[in-house]
Amino acid sequence: MRQLSTVCLAACLAISAGSALHSMPTVNAAPLGLRGGGTEIKRMTSQDVIAVYSKKDRLSMTLTDWMRDKTLADPANQDLETIFQGIQSACRSIADMVGKAGIQDMTGFAGTGENIQGEEQKKLDILSNDVFKDKLAKTGCMAFLGSEEEDVAIKLKGNGDYTVVFDPLDGSSNIDAAISVGTIFGVYKGAKGKDEFPLQKGTEQVAAGYCMYSTCTILMITIGDGTHGFTLDSSTGEFIMSHPDVKIPARGKIYSTNQGNVPSWPAGLRDYFENVSSGKGESKTNYSLRYIGSMVGDLHRTLLYGGLFLYPEDAKNLNGKLRLLYEAAPMAMLVEQAGGQALTGQGKKVMDFVPTELHQRVPIYIGSPRDVSGG
């Protein structure tokens, strides 16, 4: 009983102190020697608090809600809504694995040898690939899946009409250093009843996107009506709209590329970047190099800040290094929907490039339209 009285007394004193604080007159800043002395320190009112937190209300549109609205407006989007439920689920799981990789023995090489790309597989490459396959297969909408980590495309049972191609963990060489990685995907329709994996141009994609796992998890998508970003709220598991209708700047002042490959670039390309990095280009701006080594991380920055991401053909990679179907084409759709451009060189659009195999490589120049065109 005595303890209870002590607690009650402490609570009453706290409440009284709070009341006294609220009743204190506004203090003039000058006697305290604060910068801007002579002005009053404004006390936060309930209206101020509401204004601060009102942004949360503006961010209350979830990806689930957004896709449901699209389906209500056009029932033909129902399968896409289901597919994005699977993609959200996969991205949540991968984000969790990436965040815990260092404490759950998920870093390092898997010991399974090289994949079809000739790249040593990391543990998270395999785990992410399995998660993405599982979540998409369970949607019931899939006819085929094509992954960077699979030698050949996977044909699924059932009456699905969709194909999803994906890089389950782009930039996985960075994972042990806790640097941004991501998932890239493209969605195609029209595969129902087909026996062979359909090789379709980027212009035939019905949706595309990437999920970046970094200081936060951001899912950037398009279904052909602009590019929109959703940030994962880890407390609810929902992806909340945070970047509506993204528009890439017409020109940036950053270029992103593997600078170590410059000596093997064509002479004209070397000269161009020598000019822009020294302020001798058309904009007379000194461009800066920013390069993470993860296409998702580098393209995300380019999409928001403008500039140019490129992985051109060179003496070592005559056809470029990035894969057309599950890296270049999905990113091209996203960037074009945001007002940017994506070319393979010689003025040819990435989206118009006709694939001949699942793992086909292609050069890419992608980003702000005036930077990509060189104008």
C-alpha cells in the first residue's frame, strides 16, 4: 500500500510539473544568447503536431490498396494484382534475410560453384531465388519463370498466362559488405498453352520493377501508367506509397559506370566522358562519378537525381554485360515510364531489342533523356 502511495505521489508530481510547464510564459531568446535573439521561441501546439504527422496520412496508400483500385477500375488487372501480392511477399522475405544475413550465417559463397553466368553463387543468391520462385508459383498465374540463377526457364503446371523474369539478388557481390542490393523483375502476358519459353521484347512487358534493400526497402514499379515507389513499413509489413509518379530530371550531373573498364571502351565513348567529367560537355557542368556496383542502387539514384547509368560494350564484353530480359528491359520500362531513355547504343532502344535466349547480354545507356542522347 505504501509503495502504491509513493507511485501515485510521483505521478501527481509529474502531472503538476507538466501543467506548470505548459502554463509558463513564452521565453525571449535574447537573454539566452541564442542565434536570432529577440524573437520568441514558439511552443508546439496541437495543430503543429497534427501538421507534422499529417504526412503519415498522405503516405497511407499501400501497394495492396493501389493495385485493388486498379482492378476495380479495370477487372483485367486482377491477375496483376495477384502477381504483385506474390512479389510483395517475396520482397518482404528477402529484405528480412538481407537484414539478418550477417547474424544468421547467410553471407559468403554457397559452395555450389558457378551459375550459368559463370559467377560464383552466394548463399543469398540461392535463397532469394528459391523465395521468388515459390511466391510467384503460388499465385497460380504463372506459365513460366526465368531467373538469372537458373540454367533454363521453368515451366509451371496449370493454366497461368504470365511469365516473370527476374534477377533475385542483383549486386549480391556487395552483400558481405552490407551495401545496397536488390531484386529486378519484368512481367509478360500471353504464355498460356505454350510449350516453349516465350522470348518477348521489352515493349511487351505489362509490368516491371525493382526492390532495393538498403537503409529502407523500396519497391519501385510500373504497370504502364507511370513509375511509382512504395516503401516497406516494417511495423505493418505493408509497402506504403512514398514516391508517386516519379519523373526523372531531363539532365543530371552524375554518371554511374565501372570506371575500371574505361581503357577498354571505344575511343569515342572515352572522349565523351573525358569531356563531361571536366565540364567540357554541352551543359558545361563537371559530372561526378558515383558507382555502387549494384544496378538497382545505381539506377535508383539516377531515377531520382538524374544522370546516366551505363554498361557499354567493350573489349572484354563485346555484347555488354547486363542481361536483356531480367535486367535491362525491366529497368528500361521503369525509366521510360518516368520520362527517361534507355538505349543499347547506336540509337536503338532497349525495349525494341528482340531477345534470342534467356540469358542474352546487351549494352545499356539509361537515365535522363538529354544525358542518354548525348544532347
